[in-house]
Amino acid sequence: MSKSLLINPSALEAGLEAAFAARSKTSEPQAAAFQRFSKLGFPNRRVEGWKWSDFNAALRKPQEKGKKPAAGEIPLSPFAALHPVEIRIVDGQYQLPEGARPEGLRFRLIDPSGTIPEFERHPMAMLNVAMTGKALGMQVVEGAVLNRPILIRHINTGAGFTFAQTLLRVSKNAWAQLIETYEGGGAGFYSHLFHTVVRDGGRLDRLVLQDTGGDAVVHGICAAKIDCASRFDQTALSTGARLARHETHAHFWCEQSSARLNSAALVSGGRHSDFTSDVIFKAEACETRQLHKGVAKDRGRNVFQGKFHVERGGQKTDARMAANALLLSDDAEANHKPELEIYADDVECAHGSTSGALDEDALFYLRQRGLDEASARTLLVEAFVGEVIDGIGDEAARYIFRARVNDWLRNEA
Amino acid sequence: MSFLEIKNLHVTVDDREILRGIDLTIGQGEIHAIMGPNGSGKSTLSYTLAGRDSYEVTDGAVTFDGEDLLALDPDARAAKGVFLSFQHPMEIPGVATMNFIRTALNAQRKARGEEEVSAADFLKLIREKAKLVGLDDAKLKRPFNVGFSGGEKKRMEMLQMAIFEPRFCIMDETDSGLDIDALKMVGEVVNALRDSSRGFLVITHYQRLLEYIKPDAVHVLAGGRIVKSGGPELARELEKSGYEQFIEAA
Ligand SMILES: Nc1ncnc2c1ncn2[C@@H]1O[C@H](COP(=O)(O)OP(=O)(O)OP(=O)(O)O)[C@@H](O)[C@H]1O
Ligand SMILES: [Mg+2]
């Protein structure tokens, strides 16, 4: 028996180690990544950046067996209305669509990413790198403007650990719309690493809708490298889970690029949502707008950690971050940590954070006009989240997101 | 049966008694004006009539059409036709103005068992009334009152009053902060609604509005009580002499 890499491994970590050892094909970088994960272990609340989202604790809770739906039971995606190129990752199995692909889009299964330097101290990313068997590789060729969106459906129905990776290159002057949905009633752990490069003059619009069962542990890690005069526009909506964390790491390497990183969380029951991001400004005159809106009721918990890191080369950076939390019950919680770290002197950076209950004055105003209490509350919460939803450029997609918010408000708020 | 009857109304806010026994009866078709010094309880009275829950009625009664008004939720009062033009109207970010007003109108109508107004009919209605109160289309497309000037917010109150056609209108300093044309417009909105089925309670500090809206009665509210009542001449008298005499009396 080989010696464990882990010091004092938990049953969970030992299980993963066994699973890693049992794999038939692992590359050198994967072995190195597993070694890195082994040193760090699952992050717990004592680890900086993880104090509000303790994976170690969440994964130790007994996991129920998820119910596997029979084949063909996968429901139609609401985004089917946008005629997307639909790729499914069902319990870790990639399902690529047959038939014609839009001009300029290529995709196939490839070997997963080797090590990712900026994630070497990120235990969960290292675990993903080590454990992922195959990755989905996609490319939008130079100058292509896709006439249909790409839809990736992450569907998880089981328990246990599942890993997947998507690598997307948006070539020069290309434009792609990517929609990702996290779905299914599974009760396991799902980790998805999304690695993208937006080349000069390119644009990627990415929408994420994470709407899984409440027992799931979901971890989406997005690393975006943004080249010259390009744009990365992202809006994500999460309804939380046992633990749902969506990370975005954006790097501006070249001048005149911009990003929008908007997110909204709607958490009820004992659900937990975490949006964590850091944006690194290495080059001049890049712009970022970031808005987070979190609604929590019951014992729901909503975490936002946002960081702008402006390096010396990041002169004329224009970056704004705002996080607003709405707490609909006494037990609901919001944890915000907006951070600025600035090493350039000619920049405009700002952040703000608010947290509070529904505005009683506004509520009374609406009721005075004839709205009953439930409708008035719904209208105000909808308005609160609406600012994020309204930012979605694609009208049809915006409509679907708004419908999901309304649905949540009707059923959960 | 009287239209609106307030009897010995006592109201406490944050453990402080603000209204200390108000008696006031408004008959159908009547306009009553209330004047009085700052902090005397005028807005407290209007909030209480509209049903704001932090305003605790410790004694007294209010009936509207013979029905116990105080037993109703704010939205139920609105459906019965009670409308409050707020002294300080809210800005409500993220709420689309037209959609909200239509939702409110239809909620009221539904509660009364009336048919809902179609989107097309509503559009016609709001366009017509917006013109009357002097709000252009661009303002209707903005989130509710967001970035509006004080006067524009008051126009938005009048727009809603004109659309809802309430039976009992409480106008809490609608005239404050309005230019002369807007003041005239408020008079037009009120006079267009004024008929034998409706009543108005007009709170104001100035007698100017009362030149456009001829009140049937004027009351002075001071220290949480009505200390004097009279005809329109009382407003003119107050404009000259101020409230000092009444503060003593209260
Ligand atoms: N929500 C509240 N909390 C605490 N005190 C209040 C509240 N509302 C009103 N008051 C107090 O009640 C008193 C009456 O206030 P109100 O707003 O009714 O006066 P008003 O007659 O409308 O005055 P103005 O002419 O300035 O509008 C004031 O002393 C005010 O400070
Ligand atoms: Mg007042």
C-alpha cells in the first residue's frame, strides 16, 4: 500500500485519494495537482477566503443517495427557446450534440488542463485539475459571431464526487454567448472548472443559472483571461444549495478591456450561496462593473467576497463594486467582504456594501395604492434583484432569468 | 349615514401620543382643509386614516360609509377608495412606473369585484392623465419617482389620484413645493373629481391652493387636537395672523 500524501486525512479525503490512485490515466501535472491538494486539504472556516463557506464541514454532513432519473427524463431547458447548441454534462458524462454546428464554433473532448499556475494555492481548483478525466474543449474561431448561444447543462443526479472542466477560447474579434445551467436533484459534490481566454477584440457573454436541489454541494470556478480591447460580460443567478460557491477570477492582461461581473442570490430554507471573485488589473484603462444582490430568507445565507487588485501597470483602471443584501427574516444572514488592493496611483475604484430588511415606507406606499402585502413584498424584492437581471443583454435570456426570479418569489418568499 | 366620521381619535407613535382626541365629520361631496403648525399631527392623521401600522390607535373610532375603517388593512382601505397623496412621496428603484400603477389599479378593481383594465385601455388612460398633470412619457418610463424633483413627485401623486378616482382623497401638503402652474393643475385634478359621491381632506400650510379648491370647511390642528373650525375665511385669517394663538390654546 502506498503512503498517504495527506496528513491526518479525513475519511472523505482518504476516499478521494483512493479514487485518485485507482484512476487508470493520470498525467504528471495531475499528480502534482493532487499533491498540492493533499497538502492543503479541503478548506475549512479557518482558511482565509473560506471562512463563510466551509467545504470541509459541508462535505462531512451525511450525503443522501440522489435519485437517478431514467434516461430521457432530463427536462427541456427553458433556454431551449434560444435554439442553443446544447451540451450536457450528466453526472460527469459529457453529451455532445449531433448535427450541424454554428459556423465558427468547434468543440470536442480533450485532455484536461494541466496545472494552472494562478490556482496552485487553491485546493479546490487543484482537486478539480487532479480528478477531472476529460474536459470539454471549445473554440470560437477568429472573427466569428455565433448566431446561436452555447448552452452547457451541468446535471447532477447522484451522490458522491463529480468533476468536469470546460476550456473555451474566444479568438480575436469573435463573439460568443455561453449559458450554463446547474441542475438536478443530486446530493453530491460537483466541481466545474471553466477556463476561458477572450482574445483581442473578442467578447464573451456568459450567463450562469445555478438552480439545483438543496442537498447539493456545487462549486463553479471560472478563470477568465481577458486580452486587449475585449469584453467579458457575466451574470449569474444562484438559488443556493447545501453549499453553492461560484468563483470568478478575471485577469486583465492588456489595455482597454472591460468586464461586468453581476450576480444575484436567492436563498431560502437552510441554503447557502457564495459569490467570490477577484479581478486583477495588470494593464491600463480597463473597466469593471460588479453588482451583487442577495436575498435571504428563513436561515438562508448569502456570501459575497469581491476583490479588485490593481497592479502598478493598471493605471486608469475604472472599477466599481456594489453588494446589497436583503434579509427577509431574522435568521437570514449576509456576509460581505468587498476589498480593494491598489498599487497604481491614477485609478478610479470604489466599492459599497449594504444590508437590510425591506423598506417599510415603500411597503406601505405600495399597499396604500392597493397592493396586498404579499404582492407588495414580491414587487419590492423583484425590484431589488431586477437591477442585476435587467443588465442581461439578451432579451430572451433576460426573460427566462426574470421568470425564474418571479417563480422563486411566488414559491419561496 | 355619514361619509367619513372621526370620533375622539387618539394615536400614539413610538410611545408618544400625537393625536389627542380628534373629532371630524366630512360629508359626501365636501372638501375639508386642515391647517396647523409643523409637528401638530397632520401627517399622523393622514397616515392613521390610510392604515400605517406603526401608528397605534389607542382610543376613538373612524367610520367610512358607516364601516369601521380602522379594522381594514391599508390595501383594503385603498380598494374602498381611500387615497393618500403623500407629503413626501417615495422613490422606489427597480419598480416600473406604468406597470406598478396598472397593477395597483387592477388590484383595487379586483377587490371591488370590478373588471380589470386591459393594457391598451390603461395606456390610453395614463397618457391622458399624464398630460393633465404635466408628466411626459419619459418620466413614466423611469423607475418609480427615481431622480424626480419634489414637484414631479407631487405630480406623480396627482397622476395616480386622477387614475384611481378615489372616493376619499387625503392630500397631505400636495401644494408644498409646487410652482404656480402645478398648483393650478392640482386644482383641476381635484375639481374634476369633485362630485357628490366623493370627499377630500386637504392638508396645507397656504391658503393659495384653497383659492383653486374652495373648501367647505377649514380646521386648525394644533397639539394633536382640532382647536378651531370655520369657513374659507379662516384660512385667510390664518395666513395673516399665524398659529400663535392656537398653540396657546392647545
Ligand atoms: N414615525 C415617527 N416616529 C417618531 N415620531 C414621529 C413619527 N411620526 C411623527 N412623529 C412625531 O409626531 C409629531 C407630529 O408629526 P406630523 O408629521 O404628524 O406633523 P405634521 O403636522 O404633519 O407636520 P408638518 O407640517 O411639518 O408636516 C412630530 O413631533 C413628529 O416628530
Ligand atoms: Mg406633515
